[in-house]
Amino acid sequence: MQSKNRGALPMLKLTFPIAMEQFMRILVSSVDTMMLSSYSNDAVAAVGLVSQYVFFLNLVFSVIGTGCSIVLAQYLGARRKEEELNHIAQASSVMVLIVSIFLTALVLLGTGPLLSCYTLEESVRRFAWQYFVIYGGICCIFNAFSLLQGAILRSYGYTNEAMIVSIVANIINVLGNALSLYGWFGLPILGVPGVAGASGLSMVVSCILFHIFIRHRKDVAFKIRGIRQVPKESYKIILSVGVPTAGESLSYNISQIVIMAMISTLGTYAMSAQVYTMTIVRFVFAAAVATGSATQIKAGYYVGAGENDTAYKKIFLYQLVATACSMVMIVIVNLFKSPIIHIFTDIPEVTSLVATLLIYSTYIEFGRSLNLVYVGALKGAGDVRFPVIYGIISNWGIMVLGSYILGLKCGLGLVGFWLGIGTDETTRGLVMLLRWKSRRWESHSLVK
């Protein structure tokens, strides 16, 4: 069953469903916030507070999911035996199960002490405890296996199935929120516990649907039988790829928190403008994110099959497409930015700031498109450490430090921060381009 030439899978077939997933997640996240704000501002504050900890839980699971995805892509390209592919999926499942049980216990026992570290109004504390314990704790295992199964399906090229699951799960989430907050059909208004339960239910449904799709696809090697006989090497190779990748994600998100803390010194208008602009540009770079994810899979196929020359040439084309999409999107946004901005705010000072930042976003999105594609290619090829180490150095040495110097010391305000972010994205993207052109990644293949 593994004789299929995975490298021949059309790039568009991989990329389009992933892009639709990205758009759906961004849209639903925005809808969630609007729905909660109509219920209670305290609820918005509470969920916003613990959402950063939910992100860190997902980051732990991404260690395993990313490692599993990259290894599987190369093994599939190399047309390894079904038993070896099954061992990777099994090892990932064992690690996800152990980690999710540990984190569930940690959330249930530690949420109270964690929230006591914050100075919060009682209603905010109660809402935060309810949401985190239900969604982050009780539903933790379903979230973990949903992420893992999705990563496995995408590795085999079945991105349509992953997109369908994402759409269904998000619809359930939105409907569950509406039932919990608006009391439709005479149902009781459950508030934040209902919202957390709706999110958890969407993860349960995701797990079930992913399981059905995996069982339906006979070439997906993922069986429970023999799970105790998985060799230690399978665990090691997954972690060797996943851990560094998660370290980069952790560094990037902490650096974003630090930048937001610095922006807060500029006042409420500046903070609001930053949040609104980021919300808008997320739609712009969704296509580049999807292309980067698909590039990682394709690079794994090619390198695993020993088709390094094909990989080398194809990645340049993928980058050109991603950059073109980002540039077209950001130009369209700038052309119609006035009505777009007024969806979020009518405050003149904030509107003016957002309009200015959207112009500078052109610089950021150009660099981001390079960065996302070439980092995805390098990781897919097994060259994980270089982009991770350089990424961490660039995050703090260029983005954070540059934002501080330009934004605060030079007095450029938000524009200075965006120049710092854009310089990080662009220089990092160019360095990753040079790394790809050097072809040093060829010595890092996971398949010998």
C-alpha cells in the first residue's frame, strides 16, 4: 500500500484545505470573542487570560504531532514498510496519552493556585477556573488526540479530511456557544461552563471523525495492536524533531508577549490598534501559513524518496506562489482598509493607527512568506536545528530588541515596533533562503 508516489500529490490539493482550515479557525475565534462579549466583559477577560495557558498545552502536544508528521512524511517518501509507519503513529499515541493524563491532573489540581497569583475580580476568577478546568483539563485528552490524528492524516496527504473535521468541529463550537449564551429553544443559559463544554464537545467529535477517516483510509498505518512492542528508536526520532520545533514556537510566542507588554506603555489606543491590525493581517498570511505547512509535507516526501534535486527546485516555486498570494492580499486589504477597520472600531485615533500599520504590514508579509515556506522546507527535509536556533536568536536579537530601540528609544511608537517585527521576518526569511540554496539540509535526512 505504501508504493504510492506521495511526491506526485498536487501542491494545490495539499494547500487549499489547510488554507481553509486557517481561515475557519481565525473566523471562529473572532466570532467566539464577539459572542462572549455580548454575554459578559468579565467572561472575555477570563477566557483571554487562560487561553494563553491552553496555547501552552497545545504546544506540548505539538512536540509530538510535529515530530510525528515530519518523520511520517519522509518515511512515506522512502516507501518504508507499513510496520515502521505504524510504529511512528503508535509511539506518538503512547506519548500523547501519557502527557495528556499528566496535564489533566496538573490543570485540575493547579488551576486554583495558578489563578491566586493574579489580582482578579471574583467573577473573572470564577469564569477563568470554570473554562480552564473544563476545556483545558477534562477535555485535554480529546484535544491532544484530535491534534495528533489530524497531523497523521495530513502527513499522508489527506488534507481534505482534516479540513472537513475542522469545519464540523468549528460549527459545533459556534452552535454550542450560542445555545449556552443565548438560551435558544428555552434552554438554560449556561454561560462560561457551557462555552467550555461546547469547545470540549467539538474536540470529542473531532476525535471520532478523525478515527473514522483513518479507518476508512486503508493506507494509513495506525493500529493499536502491538503497541507495547514499539522500538525505542521510534520515540527518539519523533522527539528529536518535535522538541526543537516546539522550542522555537515557545520562544516566538513569549517574544510576542514581551512586545505587547512594551506596546502597553504607549497607551490603550496603541494596544487596541495592535490587536485590531493583527486580527486583520491573520487573514492575509493564512495562505502563506498553509503553503508552509504543505511545503513541509512535500519536502519530506521528496527527501525521503531521495529526490533532493526535485525538492530543491520545487520549493522556490512554492515560495513565489506564497509571496504572491500574501502581496495580493495585503494590497487588497490596503485598498479597502477603511470599511474593514470600521468593522472593529470607529475611534479616530485607533483608526488612524491601524491604517498606518496596514501599510507597513506589506514589509512584514513579504518577509513572513519567505520565512514560512523555507522554514517548512528545511524542517520537512530534517534540517530542524538550524532554523530553530537562528529563529530564537532573531526573535530576541532583532524583533524584540529592534522593536524596543525603534519603538521606544527612537520614539517611532507602533511604527517602530512593526519595523522591528518586519526586519525579523524578512532577514530570517532571507537567511532560510540562503540555507536552502546551500543544500546543507541534504545531510540531515531522517531516512538513511
